[in-house]
Amino acid sequence: MRLHSMMKDGYQRSRLPLVVVLLVLLSCILSCSPVKEMSGGTPAAKSTVSLIVKMNQGDYWGTVRMGAEAAAKEFNVNLNVSAPADEKDVQGQIQLVNEAVSAGTDALVLAANDYKGLAEASERAAGQRIPVITIDSEVNSPKVLSFIGINNYEAGKKAGSKLVEQVSVTSRIAVLNFGAGAKNADEREQGLLDELARYPQVEVVSREYCYSDLKLCRELTKKLLTEKHADGIVALHAIASIGVADEVSAMGLAGKVQVVTFDNTPEDIEFLQEGVIQATIIQNPFSMGYLGVKYAVEAIQGKKIPKFVDTGTKVIDQENMFWSDNQKLLFPFVK
């Protein structure tokens, strides 16, 4: 009995250091946990990035949103997406920016409807230490940290050069754009006109603006073909591209009127295959959305981000549209 009692007492004493060790280890695990906490011990909320684009419809802006959503998932942030119903609604877009700022967004990614019109709202956001990044089109403010998009002037030159390849040097050319005020629209048009000016016998017979109104784009195309007798048309954005191709096809002028467009909507690709469109200048809206959110997250973290990121353009025609590299661009994804 005495031996058994001594063994029992010894076993109990030997357990004490093990218990202490386990408690110390548990304390270390809890204290060294990577869970981010706010004061009071509650987990910190995820950062919020607000993406505000030009309008709430269209394949182009849907692709921008897909890219932004992919980045938001990858970098573990909340994403709020909003847009006015129409890209002409500059005041509506300004209101959306102000609402995002009032709601306490951590960063703003903006595709501005007006280069000057969105400047004040952008600077108000920046004044509250909210990083502002522009995609697709710029804002007239030094407070904007970065622009992610294409060199629109060079893209316009590419469109002009490709159209001249398709028409005779004495052709009548018409231009359909989305409206004055957006810097990317103005630069794209200027690049086109400068390229066409290299060919003195090529006449620019009209420049029209249809914003993102498909019906108006079609009506203006019909006017350009029947009243201005255009031999070639350059459509400088996605909706204009669809409107021009629709009307050229409906009037039975496919292949007779040379058409160069912008962007790679499903309609554009189909019209290109059918020969209604001779070439299209494609962008990468998926990457614009993705990189907009990616750099917004880095700006929130205090990292330095590039002032300009060129997402690039490429001329796609019937000859090269089925090349494997171009298929990846026509059906975009992040590299």
C-alpha cells in the first residue's frame, strides 16, 4: 500500500510540468495567430473598393466588371460596382462618386464619363485619403494615382491606317464617335484624323456622335451612307461599331463600304467573320478591371503604384482573327 501510494503521488507530481507546457503552447498559438484584429479584439473588416463605370449595360463594361470581380476575390476585398444608366449622365456619375465617398469606401476605381466633369469629385475623394485610380478614360486631376487603359491617340492612328489599307486614296471617310468631353474619345478621334491627314486625297466628309444609343448610331450611319456617300466608316467605340455594322448589313453594303471598328463584342466578331467589318481595334477591358482593383488594394496598403499602365491594343482582321494568341484577346482573360 505504501509503495502504491508513493507511486501515485510521484505520477501526479510528474503531470504538473506537462500541463504547464501545454498551457504555454496554447497561449503562444493564440497570441501568434495571424488573424487581423481591431481594438477590442474583433476581426477587422475587409477593405472595400468602389468601381464606378460609364454605364450599367454593354458587353464591354460587363467584361470590366468580370476582371474587377476576379481581382476582388483574389485579393480578398469587398467590391461595390455602380454606374449611371447612360454615359451622358455626368451628374449621375458624380453623385455615385460622392455616395461612395460618404459610405466610407477605401479606394475608388473610376471610368470617367467626362474628363473635366469628374475632376472635382475625384479630388474630393483624394482629399479624404481615398486612393483614386482611373481606368479606360482619364480625369483632369493630379490627385489621381494611376490611369489603366490604352494609348487612345495611337489606337486612333491604327484605325486610320487600317482603313486606308482597305479603301482607295480618293475615298470619302466618315467617323462615328461616342461624344465630346471624354478624353479617350477626343484622343482616339485626333489620332485617327492625324493619320488620315497623311493622305491628302482621302476626304473626311463627316464626324458624328451617337454616345451609346444604338438606335441613333444606326440612324447616323444611314445618313452617312445615303447623304454623305461615305466609302468607309470608322466607329470608335463598341456601340457605334454594332450600329454601323448593323446598318451596313441591312442596306446590303457589306464589303462595298469598308468598316473599321473598336472592341470585340460578340456582334463585332460575327460581323468580322461575315465580312461586314474589315477590321476591329481590340482592347483588354478584363485587364482594366482586374488591374484597377489590384492597384487599388496596393494603394490602400500604402504601396507605390505605376502612374500609367498600358493594357494595349491590336488590329484584328479576317486573316489573323483565328490565330491562337488573338483568340485569347478576342475572348479575354488575365494572363
